[in-house]
Amino acid sequence: RRNLNLGHQYMIHFIGIGGIGVSALAKQYLAEGAAVSGSDLKRSEITDELSGLGARIKIGHRPGNLLKKTERVIYTAATPLSNPELREAKKRRCKVQTYAEAVGELTRRCRTITISGAHGKSTTTALTALALIEGYWDPTVIVGTKVREFGDSNFRRGYGPFLVLEADEWNRSFLHYSPEIAVFTNIDAEHLDTYGTVEGVETAFRDYMARVPRNGKIIVNRDDARLVRVAEPFRRQVVWYSLRDRAADTARRILRIPGAHNVLNALAAFTVGRALGVRDADILRALSRFSGTWRRFEFKGLLNGAFVFTDYGHHPTEIQKTLAAARARFPFRRLWCVYEPHQRERLMYLWSEFTGAFDLADRVCLLPVYDVAGRETRRGRKSANSEKLAEEIRRRGKNSQYLESFTAARELIRNEARQGDVIFVMGAGGVYTLTDLIQNDIIKTATV
């Protein structure tokens, strides 16, 4: 793999550097010896980590945040064209790229393995990378969550030829990438603000499969009917995996993470490992050691004798699968779901699916919608909110209520959680910080 060898220290500025994807790319360039600066709207553990790695971080967006010798500016796709740093970069005639364009450039420097799909991308990316590490491929990894085995990081610097990349379909980002091997976990009605309909999503996935070269491999979940249909024109390149495979029973026995969806994620990683000649025993060893990722069925500790977990699930399908896995693991416990809807547009498009997503929970607590900067519309703001959703869920006979703040949620949990309860704090926004608010009440234990 070619690194940056420019004869001087290359200077890159990132707008929105606190994002989970953008921050991983910033770490890649830091590892290659570039000088990195960046800005975000607020400080976070991610920006603090980058600062510790040597990046120059500024909170807030101002033209002066760009260093004098900045040569390149990379920005998240949610950045408005009016952003003062973006305007300054264009004024200076810096090289300007979206995150997806910059990652696409990186995929052409490496032999790239991408993982795409509506659900399971992060876990499958982590498992695939661990299988390749066990097989001595030493991959570089960019993943949309923090992985314990990578030192609680969303990036791993490797020295082998492969880049293992979580490839998001929002805003058609993955159509910038050039994979040698492309893994597909599933297709669902997701990112409809980009695609309009699930048929639009299918078209984008078909276009992405077409980017895999003829000598490359397309690894597909045979249990997903939409994927099977989309992959049909590429069947000569396709390698299938399924819960009906013989390896599925072995995966169920060895995995430390619960749920049939995670068995499928493991089978995808197993299939990639096999395709690259990693021994089955080595792949299974890697899968058995995986302890899970940040905010994916992550156990935080005990509160009043109740088990507290945090989870990133924010789409109705993800909520259902996580609650189903929780039910299977804790069949006779009272199950809470404290949920922060993520993006009003998603809530609006998938309203009927959301009303039934919490059926396996005994108690549902809904927080205000997390508004995603640059992705909300007036229509979404008017038509979808948590109070209405709580009312709809109550009509289904569920114990559902709206809570106006994290503070209100903290007080409710502290006062009403009891021994044996299982509490899931769910969402893709800032809801995970709710567990920080109650951390003084949580008793830390190693596992459950």
C-alpha cells in the first residue's frame, strides 16, 4: 500500500472531525505522518482522543481554523455550503473533498474489502478484520464504532495490503469506493431521505455491486430476499452465506454476542476469511474472542439490581432484533427500552414500522428526537415526534411514555428500576450519555 510520500508534512483539515467515520479517516492520515487539524460543533471523547494523537482540534467553525499551510480539506456530507471553513478552503483553492470522496481515493490505494448493508455493518467489519488479523493479513480497518480489540478505537493501522472498510450507503457514499471484495449484509427501507423508496435503495446496491471487478468477489446474505434479487445479475462473482450453512451451528456455539443477526454477521466474516485462505480454525478462534463493540448490546453495569445496556439500534428492524436478542438472553425479566429517535425524516418515513418495533419490551420510554444537522426538513419536523409515537405505542397496549429530557429519564430509571430488570438505552444520537448521567448509581461488573 502506498503511503503519503510528498517530501514534506502534508496538512489536512477535517470539517466535522468528531464524526465516527471522519475521525477514523483522520487517524489514517495521522498514522501516515500527515499534519491533521479539524473542527466540530462540540467537544466529545472522539475529539479529545484525536487531540491526544496530535491533531489540532477547534470547537466551532471559523475561517481561522484552517492552518496557513493547509493543502486539503475533507468535510462530512452534512456540512452546509455556507460553512465558513469550507468557503475559506475554496477561497484558498485547497483540494476539497467530501469524506466519501477521500475514502474512495484511499480504496484505490489499497486492496479493499467493504461491508455494506442497512444493519450489521459495524459488527461484521470488526469480525472480518479480526479473522484477517488471525490469518496474518494485518489489515488496516475503518469502522463506524469503537472496537475493544483495536484499543477502543474506530481505526486500526495495519501493514498488510488490505483495507477493511465499513461502507455506508447514506447519500450514496459507497458509490465512491472501489472494492476488491464487497460484503452485503441486508437491504432495508433505510436512508429514504436519500433514496425515496426501498426500490431506490436496491438500485444503489446493484450499482455498487457493479463496481466490483470481474475477478473480485461479492459476498451476499442468501437469507435476505432483496439482496438475492439484487445480486442475481452478478451470480458468477457471488459467494453466498446463510443461517442454513453448516458453519452456523458452530458460530452459535462460540459467539459471545447474542442474536441470530450476529450469527449472520459472523458467517459473513467467516466467508471472507475463507475466500482469502485463512484456516477455518483461525477464523473461529477470532470469532470466539470477539467481545462486542461500543454501543452494540454493550453492558454498562447494575443499577438497583437491574442490568443496564446501551445499544446503537435506531431503525425499527434494529430495535426489533436487539429486543429479540435481549428476550432470548433474559426470557423472564422485565425489559425496558429507553429510546431516542434519530432523525425526524426516518421517523416520518417509517412511522408504522416504529409503532410495532417495541412490542417485545415491557416498558417503553421515548426521548425527544435527535435532530441530525443538515438532514432534517420542515415536513419531517411537523409530522413526526416522540410524543405522538409514545401515544401510538400505548394504543397497542404497551406501557409507553414520553420523557422530555435525559434528566427526566435518569430520575425515572433511578426511582423505578428494580432488581432483575433489563434496561436498554437505545439510539444513534447522544442517548448513550444517559448512562453517564447515572454512572454514579451503576455498579460496574465484568459481564452478565
